[in-house]
Amino acid sequence: MGTDRNATLTAMKRRQGDAHGKTPTADGGRRIPDTPVIAVIEGDGIGPDIWAAARLVLDAAVSTVYGDSRRIQWVEVLAGEKAYKETGEWLSKETLEVIRDHGVAIKGPLTTPVGKGIRSLNVALRRRLGLYACIRPIRHIPGVPSPMRHPERVNIVVFRENTEDVYAGIEWEAKSRGARTVIAFLRDTMSVDVDRDSAIGIKPMSRGASRRLVARAIQYALDHHLASVTLMHKGNIMKYTEGAFMKWGYEVAQELFGDDVVVESDQGAADEPKLPADKVIIKDRMADMMFQQVLLRPESYHVIATPNLNGDYLSDALAAQVGGLGMAPGANMGDNCAVFEATHGTAPKYAGKDKANPVSLILSGAMMLEHLGWPEAALVVEQAIQKTIADGLVTHDLARQMPGVREVKCSEFAERLVERLR
């Protein structure tokens, strides 16, 4: 590994450690406090129900594994409907400051108005906190209903760029002054023919943002001994945005990771080239082909790095293959802090009914435990979920698809998980 890469990764780890209030170690890693402070956003709709369940399980897992030597201090911060009702703000500076100060947060789903009103709070959190990588590990839990014949072959981690692409939100309504101005510029200055009644959106994608996302994906693959990183793009059509994402991805792979990676196109015509176990193969697939591949050959893909919109579509489609968003964890990470979240919506019709499936948020909490350097606690959470489902105890969303199981409430599901932790 080159010195440039070592310096880059060490600086990244130091920035993360400083933000988390952790003590530096000799290798650039961080020593986690025994009682870290974690910011909590309960969320809207079913958020309070699933957070209560998740907290019960996470606290029990830490206690089971570490006894009294470690525990989490939870501090609630406000965002979403609860924040608006109490403070008149959807997302306050105070909430952002608390998350920045402590470096780690966990959140339930937040309301996102469609086509009107405030911008997405999820997007706002990611942009204001510099959470440039959305990380979604997607794996099937035995027994969970799936439309796939072999859902067990799906074990893929999606790294989605969070800050650019169409999610930058640069757009103008049809016939607005802004749209008319942009259209006039395109027609008169750039000789691009655009209908005058069009709405206009701009899709920025930068070299810096693309490189840091791909670098993080490759480092994850190396750290977790995963065989490949695939760059997903639509570069045959969008040559200077998505095509550039692919180009910059290969560029950073070769510049920062050198002998630790190989490029698929250099390995000849074999479908599955044999590589040394300590190397990661870098490849790319066009977006439309990628959707076909994760259906037909999911076992050939391990980490997928994508621009924002592609990653949004792909991660949800993959979640559908393993039982839906209720079974899929997620995290948004930057160099200075990380926010772990339920990946589904607020499901308002189930709010307060103690009926929702808390697995997405609980698994996101397990990701958080691993991020804190407590993998033993993360593992017992994952094992307890598997045991509970195998024992036929599931929430409403799964029970209606699984004959012969017993439907339990959200809170009861959490209690059964805690029993199986021990």
C-alpha cells in the first residue's frame, strides 16, 4: 500500500475519532468510551414503537455481552413532526449540534412530504452533517418470505453517494422564472433544444464526491474480506456524469489501493476469475444490467458503489428480494459522524398500534454497535433475530405471509429477542 493511501485513511480515522470523543491509538484507530453518548431521533408514525423495541434489545445485548462494564447513554434530540409540534422547527441547529458533538446517532423514519412543503428531512440531515455514504447491507434471514427462489444468495452491501446527483435538489418548476431562464440559456447559448414548458433539474456529480464514496466502499470490502466492488452507472448515456463516476472510481481504486485490487477487464474472459484471497476485484456494470444481475446472479456481487439515484432504486429492490424494507438496515456515514436509521417509511396507519416490524431499526442498531467497536454485541442481536423468526414468532407484516407462525406485537417481538440474547 502506498504512503498516500495510508496517510489518507489515517487522517480519515483521526477525524472520525476526534468527532466521537475517542482516544487515538497507535494505528490511527479509536478507543471507544465504555459509556458512549448516542443521539436518538424517535421518528414519526411508527417511530416511537420501533425505537422502544430497538432500545430494549440494544441495551440488553450490551448488558448480556459486557455486563456492567459498558452501556450506552441515550440522549433524545428532536426532528420531524414531534420537533415541529414542540419547537416550530422541523430540524433545529441544536439537534445537528448534538449529533456533531457526539458523532453517532440512531433514528426512526421521518415524514417526507411529496411534491410540496419542506424538503426531505432525511436528505437535509445527510447534507448538513456531511454524511456522504449511505451504506445498506442486504442479506436474507432464513425463514423470511421472499419472491426469490434462492434469496440466501443475496449478501450485498450497497454504498450510495448521498450528496449529489438529482438528490442535490436543484430544480425549477415548469414555466417558472428559473425554468425559463435555464431553458433560454440552453437554447440560445448551448444550442440544446428543450421544450419551453419543461420542468428543469440539474444533476451535479463531482470527482471529489465520487472518489471518496468509492474509496470507502473499497476499504469496506478489504476490511470485511469481500471479493468485489462493482461500480454501477449509466455511463453509456450520461457520459460526463455517470460515466465519470465510473472513471473516477477506477482512478481512485488504482491510485489509493494499488496492489490490493485488480481490475476485472485485466483478467481475461473468465466469468469468475480466480484471485488471491487478499485482493478485491473492481468491476463496473450499467444500471439496467445491474438490476438483471442481482436477480440472476446475486452471489457474484459483494459491494456495489453507486451514484445517489441508482443506489436509492437498487437498495430498495434488493431489500424486496430478502423480505422488504422492514428487514433492511442502513447507515449514513461521513468523516465526522454517522447516523443509523430505519430504511422504511413512517407507516402512519400503524402508528401507536404496537404492530410494526422493528427489525430494520434493530439491525441498524447492530450496525451501530459494530461501528462502536462492539462486534460481539452486534452478533448476538443478529443471532437473536434469526432464532426468534426460526421459532415462528413474527410481527404482523411477516405473519400474514407465513402460515403456521404466531403473530406478536412489536413490543413482544423485542421481548422475545431479549430472551434469545441470553
